[in-house]
Amino acid sequence: MNIMAPVASSSTLDIDYLLCDPKEDETFPTFERRASSRELISKYNDEFVLKNTEKTYEQQYASLYFLRLTVLKPRVSKVAAEAWNGMSILNQEVKAVDRVLDVRQGEFCWIVGTVYIEMTLKPNILDEITKEFWTTAPISKDKFADPENDAIMLEDESGRVNLVGSTIKSELLVTGCVVAVLGSETTSGDFDVVDIRFPQLAPQLPRKMSTGHERKYVALVSGLEVSGDVHESYETSMLFEYLMGELGGSDDSKHASEIIHVIVAGNSFSNRRSPLSRDDESPDNFQKKKKKYGYDSSSYNSKPTEALDCLLADLSASVSVDIMPGDQDPTNYSYPQQPINAALVPRSRRFLGSSFRSVSNPCWWDIEGLRILGTGGQPIDDIFKYIEGDDRLQMMETCLRWQHCAPTAPDTLWSYPFRDCDPFILNETPHLFFAGNQPEFKTKIIVGEDGQRVRLVAVPKFSETGKVVLVDVDSLAAEVVTFALNGTGRD
Amino acid sequence: MVMAPQAKRSRSSSTNKKPLAKQVRLTDSFRQKKKLASLQSVTGKKLQPHSPTEVIPPAASQTPSDEFEESAREIETEGEVESQELSAAPEEDVQKGTDEQVVPVEPEVEEPLDYDDPQYEAYFDKTQKVNIAAPIHQQGVSTVVRILKNFDLTAAYGPTVGMTRLQRWRRAEKLGLKPPEVVYKILISKEGKSMDELREGYLYGQI
């Protein structure tokens, strides 16, 4: 895409240059985006996108847990064996026990299983049914963790055992992760934990470093919440102009031309009601409204979709775009979310196959050798609800160390009952792992035991913060570009 | 270890080879001696014996009595190990695990199921060695059905609800759990694919 820019630098402009006749032989430097390879890793993505002919709901969720344990158990066992084999506690050699129920009292041994945390504050449908009278409506809480009363258990095919001890209390665990624990059985039948091991980071493919001097960026933005009405934030149009290279001076255009791919990660559609329908709710109109059975199509607001479509179509003409659904987008609610149907964005659909693509949530990319795993943020938000801290990056890092990107599925994160494979298990560690729709921008690099390096990025909601994250493909550096109107108070 | 290249072979091949690494030697010997003869007469195809791979030791050409002795020894050791567990996977004698998961290709022509094949009886008796008592209410039930129900109840291969037995078998195969070859042969036969009693799990219609 060619972007025009004045010859003079953006800092000082000659006054005669501005107020003169156009010169005939004047040339302007143009910036072009270089062609780049950006593919979806089909061996992982094919498992996220469910074909309608193969989707059945006859199986139960036990299959998903069985698959998770069967695949992750050998990996954890290997890490645990390396750490604990040959170790002796109190002159007793520790040994591996195959089944959780086979632990014997007084023996130090290690077991592998899925963690299950019995939470007292977690909303439980059975509690609501057994209550005879409604006292007060339940207060909606942000977090359901109650460290004093929550019981942590380890479960495998044979049964469950209660885990106690100070080691286990200080560890970040959620229901659904597979771990190995070392300890012994107490007199009350609980398992006193001395040490705990995770599968740790999966192997990572080496990155092919490009030889050119140009920098390449991947732009990550989430939570656009395009509404299409007159209250549309100006920052959204600024963002799209910037990505197309039309905003700012030549330096900004040059910087924008280095963006080779844009990923719109979730919640692009706003779910605000149109102002028209709000008027209809006044008492006088309410009486007059005819009683309509079925779906009242007049309440559908098409403005968000049309506005987003226009923006994406313009952007697709300039740079390749991938749109990933979030929890408020018009696709299925359960995880993994299916790609947004391109019929919703007819103008952008013309670019389908070249620069526009609708992907599933979560999704794996391979952009110029950089392997990216991205989610719309739902697994991290779900983990946030069931643990004490609020360090999102730590949750993302722990997901990579558990080798599972959505451990709370299907317990609290709605999921499809997979029967043949658990697609959230990470067989490979990506180079970049991002989660969209997070409250604020955070990033760090984590290092694994075998030298894996992963850049973690928590992409903030654009509608609240006005930030878009640019990640350098070669150096893994992450920078953020903020769009704000003067006086709105955003930093 | 080189597996018989099952998955890569085209479907139009007329040979009837199955992946060997997952078998018990008992079945192998029977296949070589009995099945060949019976199948040849039924289908009229010329069948070749299995080419022994590195997995099966030179004892592949043993006489049946030796086979029984060996499998008897196998059963005894199995009995000790599994006396506590009722539904662990029966330990097939495999020298080496294989890293690549070769999903067996089904033959084009579905063979009819031979309900009275003595290998089924022998296999079922082997699996019942770990049980304390004989199965109840199973007097009039054929061995094939009993074998399949035992396969359903084996917890090592995962939950049974909501899928056919063949799907469950293939899932166990893909995960490297080495499900029994005998069960696979029953499930790909003509009756095994058409009859609900054989194709679906024992909870079909109830859950």
C-alpha cells in the first residue's frame, strides 16, 4: 500500500512549501508494506473449528478430563521422576504410585492427577435447588476463591484424595490442571504435600530469524466495541487511520508500514442497544406496541456490524487482518469459539482469501516464523475468578507451565465436550502468547528450562484504554501505541 | 522399530495385514494357522501369512502348546499385578512401544463374525483371571458380547458413554493405550458394524 508523505521532516515545515503551487516533478516517498507469510497452524486450529456434521453432544465431559489426564500424565511423570527419583525423605526412598488411591500411610510417594478444588463460594445449582426459601438475591462477586474453606483434591481414574499442607496452599492451582505431588498420607486420610511439579513448558520450535534490516510488527488490538452510533469513540477511527498509515507524519507512516499483520482479538462488536429502541420503552409506547410473537426483528441493531464492516474493509485493503471472536461477539458462547461468519461483514468478505480472515478463539498463527497462540481472554478471566491474586501475566505463565491453555474448561468455562482429543493441551510452546480484553496492558518474557523464550502480552480493551500493542517479530519487543483525545484523561 | 506400514498401504490391497506390535502372541499363532484357512475358504482370496517383524521374537513359529505355556506364564504374572484392580488394561506383551500411532485401516470387505471362534473363548478366559468371581447373569450370553462388555468396563480406555465401541477403540489406540486386537477384529466385522448390541456400548439407549 502506498502512503504519501511530504518530503520535509515532520518536525519543521518550510512555510513556502505549504503555500505554493504544486510542482510538476515533485515526488513523494512512499512506504510499502512488505509481503509476508502469515498462516494459521492448521494442525492445531483444525481441532478448534468444529465441523457441523461432526458435532455431537451425546458424549459427556468425562471424556475431556480422561483425554487431558492421559496425555499430560506421562509428561508430568517424566518431570517428577527427574526431580524425585532417588530422593529419600527421613531415610525412606520415595517412589511413584500409579493410582491416587494406592497411597499408604507413612510412605513417601508421589502421585499424578487432575486438581479439583471444591469451592464453597462457587455458584452451585444444587445449593439453589435445595434451599426452600429465597432469602436475598446472591451478590455477584468478582472472585469465588475462599482460601480458608476451599478444599484442594487430586483426582485420577481411581478416585480423589484431599491435599493438605502449606506447600499446596501457596501454589497457584485451578480445577483441571494436571500436576504431580510428593508427600505422604496422614492419619486422617489426607495427603500431606511436600513438593509439587508441573509439566513445565512444552518444547518450542526454533525461530527463523530474518536477515533483512526492516522491522516487522504484528499489531494486537482487542475490545474495539464498535457501536456505529453517534457516540462512537474518535479513538477507533484514529486507530484504523494509523494502521493504514494515514495518521501522523512521515515517521508515523513509516512505522505503520512496518506492521505486517493486524489481529483483532475479541469483542469487536458492541452490545449497546440502539437509541431508537430505548425510546420505545417509554410507558406510552409500551401500551401501543403490538404484541409480537417470536423474534421481534425491529429490536435488532445493525449499526455495530455495519460500522465494523466498513472499518475492516478499509483496513483489509491495506494490511492483512484476522478477526477473532470474544465473549460478546455474535458467535457461539462456549469455548472454543467458532470463527465469526463472514456473512456478517459483507464488504470485508470480499477480501476473504487474501487479506481478511476470520479465525477461531483460541487460535495459533505462524507469522514469518513467529508462532503465536492467542485467546480472547476468556480462560484467563475465568482463572482470575477462582484464585486469589490478580496478576494476569502470572496466570498466563502458569497456563504455559501446565501445558494447557484453558484448564478450567469444562468446569467453569463452557466448552464443547471433546471426545477424541483435548485441543487446549499445548504440545508446543508458542513464541508469543497473548490474551485479549484484559483490564490493562502488561507484558513480560518468560524463560523455560530448555531455553524456551515466550513473550506474554495482556492486550487491554481498546474501548477503555485506547491502546494497541505492536510486537516486533524478530526481537519479540512489545510496544504500545495509545490513542487519546486531549482532555479525556487517558494516559 | 518398523511397523507394518498399514496406514500407508492403499485400500485396494488384498492382503489382510494388521499392525502386529499390539497383539498377543497367542492370537498371532492362531491367525497364522486357523484364520488363514477359514478365511481363504470363505472369501476365496489368497492370503499371506504375517511377515514377522522385529517385535515378535523368533518364537513366532511356535507350536500351540508352547504358546499356551507362555501365555499361562503371562497370565500368572498378570494375576499378581492386577489382583487389586478390576478394570486395568490387560497387559499385552509388547516389547517396545511405538512412537507413531498407526491407525489400523479397515479392510474393504467386512468379514462375517464367527461367534464360535475358540480364540474368543481363550481371550475372554484370560481377561477373567483377574476377577474374584465369575460374572453373574451371563449364562446365555455369547462370548463375543461378553468380550465387548469387558472392553467397555475397562477404565483404562476411558469413558464409554456417547460413542461407539469402535470410536472408543480408535481413541485408545491413538492415545497409545494398546487396546486389544481381538476386540478390534470383532468390531470391524459385518455384525460388529451393523448390530447395535455389538457396535454400541453397554449403556446405549439408557444414557
